[in-house]
Amino acid sequence: MNKILEGLLVFDGAMGTMLQQEGLKPGHCPELMNVDYPDKVIKIHEKYLKAGADVITTNTFGGSSVKLKEYSLEDRVYEINTKAVEIAKKIACKYNKYVAASVGPTGKFVEPIGNNSFDEIYEIFKEQIKALSSKNPDFILLETFNDLGEIRAALLAAKDVCDIPVICSLTYEGDRTLTGVSPESAAIVLESLGASAVGVNCSGGPEELIEVTKKICKNTSLPVIVQPNAGLPVVKDGSIYYPLDGKDFIKKIEPYFEIGVNIFGSCCGSTPDHTKFIKERIKDFKPVKRELEEVSTLASREEIVKTGKNYLPKIIGERINPTANKKLAQKIKDGDFLIAQEEAQIQVENRAHVIDVNVGVDGIDEVDVMKNIVNLIQKNVNAPLSIDSTDKDVLEEALKNYHGKAIVNSVNGEEKSLESILPIVKRYGAGVIGLTLDENGIPNSAKERLEIAKKIVDRCIAYNILKKDIYIDPLCISVSTDNNAAIETLKSIKIIKEELDVNIVLGVSNISFGLPSRSKLNSSFLSMAILNGLDLAILNPLDENIMNSYQAASVLSNRDENAINYINLNSKKSISKTEIDEPSDIISVDQLKKCIVNGSYKAIDIAKKLLDNKVDKSEIIDEGLIKALNIVGQKFENKEYFLPQLMLSAEIVEKIFDIIKNTLRFDIKTKGTVVIGTVKGDVHDIGKNMVSVMLRSHGYKVVDLGKNVSADKFLKTAKEENADVISLSALMTTTMPEITTTIDCIRKELPDIKIIAGGAVVTEEFAKKSGANGYSEDAVGAVRLVDSLI
């Protein structure tokens, strides 16, 4: 861990706010000022340094090729970024302070949320960070990210091109990012990947970020950075401003001094005045030492799973494994991966905590298949994944594309296994299952298995893999071939747990192979294993007998504190099943709706069969597609679903709409035409793109004009398309006035057309004063708003 970051530090405040004061015009590239007006940038840096900043941040937030391309500057990445670090270091050295090289998001979503591959995004960040690091800043600051997949790519790129400490900061809406990333998941995943500090910036004012920050502090041992905005933006006299001055800001961040934060700064709307008040406040402050439990964790984008002796044993669902499943094997060979998605959903609904994914089928490109299935599953399944392969290329492709912290299943005591697998485990911050076998096979005695386990643990530690990320599988052989197999495995669990203090995982069902009524043996053996210290059980969660034994054994072994899990599950007689778990031979509009709600591509096949059966298209659309999207929208608003689930269901509906059009060979009557775009001077489009997708999936014709759209173009297109609604978006305070200008222009010639406005910085008050007919803060609300206006 970096010693500087462990201390008490004050970062500077907003760069954009200050650049505007120095003459930056809307629509102009902020980063180009490093080259064209370096003295103005230096002036800003010096103001923050004089105010007390220990660290100044380079003017390179949008310095990647994909962001500079918006200004036709993509061939100047090296020049702009190196110049920024040079001028920052020049003034920082004068004050004996530090420089953080800023790297912002690309504005693109990484697969499976978006269409950009990990490799594409990785290369974009690698280019920028290589330029920045060539001038030796003190830190790399990845800031204002909302996608865990994207910030993982940036962090790995940074670690590959330099050894400069990397600070990772995300931006949140409520208690999740735009893509549904929880603070706990972010903290765990980024620490496991080698970040030097983690935290939060932008998002909202200090009050909006305190609960998020608490969760981060409780789930990482790393230094924590917090840089809130100067409050939530408000409208005053037709302009946007941030309400908290330095004095008010410091009052609002007071709770942060009690939770373990040691790096403070400010974001949008802040000035050197905010920095001055922070510096004065921390003069005699000593950060609170965080009390953290030593616990093993796995994580998806949204959820974390904790294991260990103080926690309920966890279930790894084993059903995505073609070895003993001929149907699954054939589907994988045929390139039909939907069965894997369905199996994952069903296992999670039946209380599997982790999903094992094995795609080992002869005659396939296992690397490509594993990538596709991992991406498909993580679209709408929140449980962390266990990547089940001994092929290093398959493991690397899976771990590279997975947006969480997975567990690798598996490595063993053979030298070639240890040498090929452990470096990959370390690189991607995964957990690893170590099998107690080597060149000589599985030893018969517990003592011999312990020796192999010791070897695996020692080698993991040599690769700097933490003990909490090591899971030993002592293996079990069927009692049909060895009467002593169960006893020896139970001995192995106990002795390995006691001597090595690692988590124990076990494939339970192996014990009964070749015998009848296997569930009876598996259930009893699971109970014994839990009593002896088993932490993770690989099993079939759809086996009611074994799950009942799991519940009971957890209580009786004192692993279910106060029997909370047991009581919760048994106080209700019925155990819920997944909505998709309906007999596959029943084809109905209701089943179509359920599949869309669950984000299952099975909905597409159901829609085709409904059309083949001559089901009325209006019923399919109104009762199936639209009702499903309404349910998804409600779940989104209730924070049950997040952007990935929302976009997945919308994508499925769009595909079904296209099928209906093509199959019936006529155009479905649209609900209306919407012209949408981001206003002049604004080059952001994430929110606008989401609204476009949702409107199309609800049956609207959408004419998307893209970014940086002039008022004249909105007007011209609206006339040509005979539009019912114009949707305006702005994501920057500097471009918000353009919404008013655009509305005024349109109203002169189309006084009766409906206009709506939205975007990250837009408020309902501002939209109303600008003359818009309505405002929405998200894509779901935008659809409802358009519905109400047409």
C-alpha cells in the first residue's frame, strides 16, 4: 500500500468550474487548454495549491481518444496528456505537492451491458495512461466511473503500463451506480485487482454520499477518498449553480470524519474556497481507524458473498456442467446458450449463492463459448460466478470479461497447474479453489491431502494471493468404490481447516456416484461436512432433500446465528420459484411476459411460436411486451432492477418487435414519433441512448440525432418526420442554457409540439422554466411522460 495515500490528504476541487471562469466556451475541448492556454491551467492549479491542496488533478478527465474524437482531436492523445502532467508537475514541485493524473470514463458501456469489448476499452485506457505515466505523475486517478466493467479495464491497463499507484472512484445515484454497482462490490472488486485507494466522487452533495461512503469503508482496508459536489445543482435566475459555498460545504462533510475517510476533496461546482475550508478542518484531525473483519469475499456487479467460520455456509450451484448433462452438452455444441442462462436463474432462485460455470465440451471453441456464457449470465444474474476450467486461456477470457470477483475452479498440486493458473488468479483478483490431488492422483489419507493443501497455500502466498482468497477442496471419492471415503474426506476437512485456516469447499454429490437414491447419501454427507467445517458446498440447489439438510445442519453446527436463515425459510410454507420456471411445453403470452421480466432470451423463441400459432399480434404486444416492460420499469423505479436488467429486457422486446414486423410483412403501427438528441455543445449521450432504447421498445418511432445537435436541426427534423415529441438532453451545466434556446427556436415555428427535457444536471424546475412540457429523471419516466403527452 502506498504510504502517501495512507496519510491525510486534501485533493483539489472542480477543474471544469474553474476552466469556465477562465473562458472555456460550451462545445470547446477542455483538455485542449493544456496546449493552447497552459498558463490558464497553471493558474487554476496554483489557486488550489495556495488554498491548501496536497494533490492537484491534471486537466485530462476527457483525455482518451474516444472522448477527444468528439472534437476531432483523437490523434493528439499523447500531446494533450503529457502536456497536462508537465504543467501540473511544474507548479506542484514549486509547492512540494503531488500530482494525480485524471482519467475519466469513455462514455461507452463494456460487454455485456454495451457492445464494446473489454479489449477495445482496455486499449483506449492503455493509450491514455501510457501517455500520462510517461511524465511520472504521483498517482493515476480513475474518477467518475459508473460501470465496474469499464473501471476494471482502466485499472488493469494502468497496472500493465506503469507501477504508479491507482486511485479508483465511482459515482453513485442513491446507493448504486448507473449500472447497478453496489459500493460493497466496487470496494471488494477494485481492492482485489490492486487499486491503491477507492472511493466516490461527483454524484451529489455530501449528504447524498455519506451512506455509500460508509459501505465502502466497511468493505475495504484501502485508503478511502471522497470528493462530493458542492451540493445538488439548482436553478436561479435561469442559470444553474451549486448551493454550497466553502463554509456550508465543510459543515455538510462533518460526518465523514467519523467513518475512516482519510482523503478529502470536492467535485462539481467547487472552487479553491472549498479546498481552503477542508484544509483548515483537518489541521489537527487524525482519521478514525476502521475495524475490519478478516473475511473471504466474492462479488458480482451488485452483490457480495462472504464466507468463513462466522458465516452461513454457502452453496455453489453445480448444474451448468455438461459432463453429466447430455442436453446441456448438445445445446452448447449447437451454440444455443440460453439453457445456461436459465439454469443460472433457477439456481439463484433456489438459493444458490454462487454459480459454477463449466463449458467443457469436445469440439467447441471453449474460450469463446465461456466468454459468451459468462456475459449472458451476468446480464441478469446477480450471484458471483465460479469459473470451472483448468485451461488457462479459458480462465483468462472468463475473468477478463466478468465484472465482479469470481472464484477459479480450479488449481491442484501439480507444478504445471500451479504455474499456469495462479498468475491469472492474481492478475484478475479472483479467489481460487485448490484440489488436493497431484501427479499421483487423490491421496487416500487426510494427512496426505493436507500436505498437498499446504503446497497449494504456500504457492498462492508466493504469488501474493491472500489466504482469505484460497479455498481448499479436500475432494471426496464415492463410497461405492471406497467404504472409507466419506470418513477420510471429513477428517481432511477438519485437519485442513484447523492447520491452514483457509476456507473449505467440497463437491458433495461425488460421494454417492454409482449408487441409487443418491439424494439420501448426499444430504447426510453434507450435514457431516458442515459440522466438520465446510464453508462452500458444490451441489444441486434444486434437490429439496439436500437443501433441507443444509438448512438444518447450518443451525445445528452454530453456523446460522440465532437460526435466522432457518426461521426465514421455514416460517413460510412455500418456497418461491423463479418466474421463468414454467413448464417449457406451455407456450403462452403470460410466459412471454415472464421471460421478458426475467431478461431471458427464451422470450424470443416463445414469441416466434406464438406467431406460428396465429396468436393475435396485438395481444402479443399489449399483453406480453408492453406489460412486461411496465413491470420491469416498476422494478427499476423500486431499485429492484438496475440499468443492465432494464436494457436487457428492452433489447429483447426490440428484437421481438422486429420479428413481428418481418414475419407478418407489415409495419406495426407506431405509437408516435419522437425526435431525440443532446443539445448543442454537449458531447454526452449515455442517458439519451437509454431513453431511445426504451422508447423504441415501447413501440415509438425514434429519430436519434446524436450529440451536439443545433436547434435548427431539431426543428428541421421534427418538421420532416412530423414528430409528436422532441426530447432534449444535457449533461453539463454549461450546456443547459441551450435547452432554453432550442425550445425558444422550435416554438416559433412549431408552437404546439410537445417537448420534454432531461439529463444528469437538468431539474424539473429548470425544464419547466425553459418551456418544456415535461421532465423525467430516467428512461422509464421518459416513456411514461411521452405516453401521457401523446
